[in-house]
Amino acid sequence: MEKEEIIKALGECNYIMAQAAKKLGITERMIGYKVRKYKIRIKKWDS
């Protein structure tokens, strides 16, 4: 359940972890930890 919330927040914030963390009410460090813990792949945007 927590993993899905993180993925949803990341998607809504264009995979910017700082914005997603703020939306979830957690620190940037904590979202980084959880992304690694749940092995969430961050999409890279090529410009």
C-alpha cells in the first residue's frame, strides 16, 4: 500500500522526488530510502 502511494505521488510530480516527498509529508531523505527499499524505478526524461 505504501509503495503504491509513493509511485502515485512520483507520477503526479513528474518523478521529482523532492516534490513527491513534500506531497506525502515526508523528507527527501525518507522518500529516497523508500524508493530504494521498494526498488521503485525512477523514469528518466531525455531532453
